[in-house]
Amino acid sequence: MIFEIVTTGIFGGLALKALFKKQGLATNDSGRIQRIISLSGLNVRDGKDVLSTVLIRKKQYDFGWEYAYKIPLGRSFDDYLAKQRVLEDGLNNRRQRITFADIKSLKLEGNIIADLKALYSRKLTEQKEIEILFDGLLKIRVYNKPLSKQINWDESYIKPGTWSVPIGYMRNGDIIRHNFDKDKHLIIAGATGYGKSAILKLITTTLIKQQPDNTELSLIDLKGGSAFHRFKDCKQVKYYSREPQEAEEVLEAIQIDMNKSFKNVVDNGFEDVKEAGVKKRHYIIIDEAADLAEYGKAMAIITDIARRGRSAGYYLIFCTQYPTAQVIPSQTKRNIIARLCYVVDTDTASRVVLDESGADKLPDIPGRGIYKNNVKRYIVQSPFISNETIQQLITPQIKKEVNIDSETVESTRRTDIITFKKT
């Protein structure tokens, strides 16, 4: 009986494979991709000749398929990136067809008819997502499963004693972390409602939990305090403001502190605080930096922090929902390698943040973004942390108040004195 089932499955599979081949239904999407590319106008006419996108190789991975192409002269990576949604929609068109690979995935046990019906139903609703990369060859990755739309906070994200924070999950299940001791500053941008404030709260909470005694924060919340109000009484917070004029004054104070730290480090022969053995780091986190665009002095200080803060241990997290050249000046950008961009509405906005298009083509999913550093570009889904969880995690770090002669005096924290010694 078992022999009959196995042999029937094998010969049935071979018959199905022959049928799919005869009908032109491949077990991967290479043919469909090249047809979509051709119909999208990406081929180049050179006199009487038509230069097409040539498939060099294809390879199957656990996540799906990767196709590598040689692009014709006259085309750029951006041309293909601009057609990402066309390619994705084309691959998802009539996904109800069942391939040989789908048949192979079925177990030869139980009710085969019911399994086939379930497979057909699943094919009607499945959605494939693609990613387009370029490293000399155009690479199109087609994923079998879409990236999760929401990933919740997990205690495993906390890495005590480090300066790295979780940014988001990749499609293969790995989590990308931003290491501030490597990439000192970070630009975050995206349309409202797509995850900027959520990731800022996640980063702030992580820093406090991982390095409670060495983290110092300046929180500038120009959206009225909605994101950072719950953190303002934490012992790690040195400066807090939520109005542009007040923020400019805070930035002036930060610059004075930074200059002192910079002088101590450099004058004692060290390149930065890490080499000097200084444990403390000061983070300047600005939510909605666009509100400071008209404050020239504030913007000049921000640029100075981006330029000299790395040596002094003053790290900038610069966030805006209005990514324009005025809001993110080139002098600031060139000193901030790491960028995280969620959905934006235009190609221009994506280029301001990432120096390339792509964020304007992200799906309409909060927390879905592109993280880019000097090594690579990643599409990620950022974890979500609730306000209730944040409150539980930071409550032990909130400064207490004591009553003296009916006057309320806020308890203060000791300021560390840093001594440098040459060895």
C-alpha cells in the first residue's frame, strides 16, 4: 500500500512537471520577471537592436528565489527600483496557479483532495514581496512569505552593557541593531504615523535599560512632548524641552558641555571617549527637527554636534517627518552615515534621507523601513513597544521627590568627574 502511494506520487509528480513545462509554467518566476521588465519599457533600443535585461543566474534559498541580471547600457539601478511595485504586482497577478513546487510541498497522507483545496485557497490569497539590490548585477529577490506586519517587543532585545539598539527584523528572521559606538549618529525620517516616534521610544528605553548608569539624555520633543513626556523624570535625562525657542537654549547648553568633554578628550591625547575609557554617553534626541529649521543658531549647533560630537561622546538622533534639504542640511548629513527611513510620499524625500529612492515605494505598513549604513541597505520591520511596557521598564529609573519643610525638592543625581591618565 505504501509502495503504491509513493510510486503514484512520484509518477504523478513527473507528469505534473511535464505538464507545467509544456504549458510554460516554470517552478520559479524568472520568465515572468523578464516579461514584466520588457513590458515596463526597461529594455533599451540601440538603432535596430533591442538591449534587454539578461538573466545571469538564479538560485533558490530558504526565503525564496534570487535572480541576478546584467542590465543594458543606458539603464541604471534607479530605473528598476522605480518599477518595483510593477514587478511585485505582476508576480502576484493570478497567483492562484499551482506549480510543481506547490505539489511537492504536500504530504502524501490524509485527504489529498482536501489538501489540494486548501492549497488552492491559500494560493488565491498569498502575496509575494520582492527586494531589488545592486552590486554590479541587478538582483531581484522574490520572497515566499511577506515580512510580518507587526513584531512586538521582546526582553531579548536588551543587551546589557552595550550601546547597540534594535532597529528591525529582516526577512530571514535576523534582527538589525544600530551600534552607536560604531556609527555615532542616526537620521530617522518618514511620514506621520509610520513609526518614527515608536522607534525613538524604543531606542530611548533600550539605552536606559542597557546602560542605566552611563546613559545621559537630552530630549527635544517638538511635537508638544507626546513622545518623550513619560521619560522626562528619568534620572538619565539632563535636558528636556518641547518648544523651538527653549530647544535652542537647550542646544546651547549641550554645546557648552560637549566642548568641555571634547577638550578633555583631545587635550589628553585621545581620539574619542571610547579610546579615553570614558563610560558615559550623551544622546541628543530630536523629534520633529523641521520645527528648528528657521532657528539658524539651533541648526548650526546640530551640525556642530554631528561633526565633533563623536569624539566627545555626544551622539545625535535626528528625526523628522518633513525630510527636505532645508530640514536636513548637507553639512549635517555628511557627518551622519546611518539612516533609517520609513514610508515617505515622494522619490525626492527618499533621496534626501537615503541618497537613493526606495522609501517612497515601501508598502503601507507602519514600522516598515529601510535602514542604511556604510556597509549595506536593509529592509526591516521595526519592533513595536507599547507605552505600558515602556512605563514598566523605566519606572525604576524615575527620580523620586522628597518633602523638606513643606517644600518639594527633587532629588538630584551625582555628576561623575572624569579623570584622564596617560599610560
